[in-house]
Amino acid sequence: MHHLGPAEVRRQFKGMVERCADCGFDLAGGVVEVIPTAHYMMGGVEFNPDCSTALHGLFVAGEDAGGVHGANRLGGNGVANSTVFGAVAGNSIAAFVRNETLRDPDLAAIGAAIGVCESPFKASSKENLERIREQLYDTMWEEVGIIRDARGLQNAAAELAALETALDSAGLPDHDRAFNLTWHDWMNLKNLVQVSRAITAAAAARTDSRGAHFRSDFPDSGPLEQSAFTSIAQQQVSMKPVAFTRVKPGQTLLRDAA
């Protein structure tokens, strides 16, 4: 930002200048290291206009809701997303519960979920969770990062499957489970690996580049009217066509109105 001059940078970006200074960087007059990070999930659960989903009683809004931002989120739209769809979901849930009655929980489903979470207490391997975490980060950055291709995605799929196998065999001491941070780490890693596998499968299924997804072996985006979004269910990937219900590709509402 040198072209703005140090004084102007300090005036316009006071908070960022102070934050960088805390880390030893001079944003106004120096050079600051910049790297991409996992900033926002532009996917999520498929949902209906009222924020309901295919799972009875499950409503989604905000970053967990898939499809709102298309191929890439515009800056600043995250808060608006949560505010708008949070209100829609809240109203829909209020209407939903008026027609519902109390019912017994699905004890089998609860037991199965508990079994998955408690599985590391039954495993015997001394696998290091930190090693798995570091390998997961390296795999996703090197093979499923900003620029992707078929070879890298294939390597990532194999490495992620091996990491999940290692994680499932990782044993934890079966002592007091309250405030057991290592157990929390295991469950967090389980989710991270599964999400990473879904991202990798979705990237491998797309033979085009669009928005935040870029494949060096398929750099073209293809015809806009043939846009499709990626859907994953039970590790099965399918492509669903985008329905242009308000503005079609090439259409200009202002010109048509005039």
C-alpha cells in the first residue's frame, strides 16, 4: 500500500496498522507477509427457501447453508447472510414447532453417535494426533490448495483416507472424560478429515474452473447457462444444474425494463 503513503494508510486502516504492529510488522511503511487462510465455507447443507432441509426438523442458516453465494462470496456478504437467513430460519422454526408434538428420541441413533465419539477409548494405537493434524494441513495445502489438478487431488484422496484410518486407530487413555482436551482434539480432527475428504471429492468431480475453485488441467469455466453445483451425500458426488429463476445468463433487468 506504499502508493497511498504511510499517513493515509494509518488513517484509513488504523486497526490493521495496530494489529500488524503488535506482530512486528509495519503495514503503513513496510512489507507484511500475506498468506491465504481458510476464511469462509461457501458450501454447506442444501436447504429450501424457508431454511428447512431434507432432514425433518433440521434448519440451517449462515455459513452452514450451501448455495447462497454461488461460486464465490462477495466481501462483506457473510454478515448479511447470517442476518437475513437467520431471520428466515427463526420464523420458519417458530411456525414448524407449532405443528409438532413431543416424541421419544431415536435411542439407536444417539447410541451410534456416542459410539463413534467414544471409539478412541477402545483403540490401542499410540498414534500421535499432532502428526495427523500437521499431515492433514500439509496435504490440503499442497494438493487441494489454490491451484488444483487431477494428480494432486488423487494423491490427496489417498492420503486423507490413510489419515482417517490412522485417526480411527488412535487410542486415548480411558480416564476422566470431563475437560479431556485430547478427546476434543480427536473429535475435531475427525470432522476436519471428513470435511477435507468432501472438499477433495467435490474438486475432483468438477472438470471446470469457477469462482474460488481453479483447476490447472481444466482452466475454462464453460458456458454460464450450464452452471451446476456439486452435491455430496454419503460420499457420493453428483452435479445438479443451477436454476436461474430471477435473472438468466446474458439478461439485463434494467435494459429489459427500459
